[in-house]
Amino acid sequence: MAEENTAEHERLVLLVDDRPASAAALEMVVGEMFGFAVHTVANGAAAWRFLESAAGKSVQAVITDLDMPLISGMELIRRMRSDSLHSATPIIVISGTTDPAAPQRALQAGANAFFPKPWSPGQVCATLEQLLYERNAKRP
């Protein structure tokens, strides 16, 4: 799982997944195929630290798993929605959870979209592009 120092990139996506294979697949699709700058971390605690750092101010969107050590994806979503800097940052959840209520809970917590694993690269990236377009259209 490669980490990239991408603070200067305009389209920076933070990927949060504790499974290296899942993170690598997302990194390849979002970064290499669709041209986003990507910073990858393995859990919600590392994601929150990055979001609070100077580099985290340039994050345009977050793609996160739910079931992770230290801070879950659900807690990360709640923290982001309570934080003035990241309250409007688009959040996409991609999770292999078997909990049938997880999608609804994630959306209620503030996620913008939920995709079960296995996920469709085209659908995830189309959703990411749409969320970024909507967010940028709302900015003055």
C-alpha cells in the first residue's frame, strides 16, 4: 500500500482501508485509472490525524471502509461531519460488512454514498466525480 505526499494536488482523495489488497485496488482505480491524487491510510485514527494536518486541508473526498481498528469508518464519518473544515467533504463508504443496516447507518451518519464489496470501479468513480462536481458548484 503506497502512500503519496499529495498536498499540492487539486483532486486529493483520502483512502481509508485496513486491508492492503482492498486499498491497493482502490488506489489503482481512483489514482491511476481516473487521475486522482491518492493518500492511503490503514485506519480511521490515521485518517483523522491526516485530516487534521496541514496536508489534510487539501482533501477533496474520502473513501472509507467501515470495519477498521482504532477508529471505525462510522466514527470517522461522525468526526468529519462535526468538524467545520471537513463537514462538507464528500464521503464514500465501500464495505464488505454483512450487517444489513450498515448502509442506512452510514448514510444517516453523513456518508454521501455506500457501495458493498465487491464494488464497481465505474460506479464508484462516477459517484466520486458527481459528488466533487456538486461540492465545487456550491462553493462561492
